[in-house]
Amino acid sequence: MTSQLRALASVFGVLMLVTGLVYPLLVTAVAQVVFPHRANGSLIEKDGKVVGSELIGQSFDDERYFWSRPSATSPVGYNAASSTGSNFGPTNPFQLDAVKQRVESLRKAHPDQSGPVPADLVTASASGLDPHISPAAAEYQVTRVAKARGLSEERVRQLVAKHTDGRTLGLLGEPRVNVLRLNLALDAESTNPR
């Protein structure tokens, strides 16, 4: 029995060392060498200060910025420590009221828009942290942002196009616009107009 316990303890120790220390250190080292930006959270810096991550949405409510998709995290929106959706179905009264209020707010902020409001501007993503909006959601906001910044709509559309990512590997997912990157480009454009 003692020899079996000794063998069991040895196997446990080796597996713990390999899976708990060697493997994580190896994966971390490879990630730091091959994908350092991604391995460190895909952080975005401006003037030497971290302003956010490409992977986590942020709230923008100034009319000069493109607005993000709503967040359902609590106690505050875009809380990475509380990644979650609302879990309300499409017929849930709370969900219907929230969407109705968001549509009304967007209509007031965009009186020039008569078409339907893009769904991603009125519904939260499953994680509540989505950093992207659809190109349609960006287009919906172009006139407001251009007017607030004193830029032409064409120039704002060019910035949207420049910051629109296509499908992953050309076939996975949908085209998307990273809101933080686009808003930083707008800030740069406003300080260095063309």
C-alpha cells in the first residue's frame, strides 16, 4: 500500500508541476513572443496612457462620438468583472421597454434618420462588453457626429470605412467597427484636420 501511495504522490506531483507550472509558463512565454499585444489585453494607448482595450466596450454619450452598443453588465455598464447579458428574451416586458426607450432616445438624437434603428444600438450583446458596432449602426450615427465635430459626412464615412474590420478569415462573423478606435481617430482628425 505504501508503494502505491508513493507512486500516486509522484504522479500527482509531476502532473501538478507540468500542468500547473511548466505548461502555463510555456504558453505565456510563447504568447508574449508571438502575440505580445494580444497577450497583454489588446490595450490601446494615447499619449502614453492606456485609454481602453480593443476587446472591451466603453460608454460614449457625447454627441461628438460614435456610441457603443448598450451594456447589460452591473452594477455599471461595461464592467469587465461582471460580463453578462440581461438574459431577457425578446418578448420579456423589461426587454421590450428597454428597447423602446433606447429607440426613442436614438430617434431624438438622430432626427435626420427615418429608417429603422440598427438592432445593435438598442440591444446588449451576450457578454455586455462588445467593443464593436455594425457598419449600419455606424452609418446611422454619421450625420450627428459630423455635425457635432464640424466635419463633412464624407470624411466621417471615410474614417468609418478605415476602421471597419471585415469577416474573420474572410468568412467568419460579420463586418464590424471598433468604436474606441474610431473615436480616437475622430479625436486625431479634429486636432489635425485635413
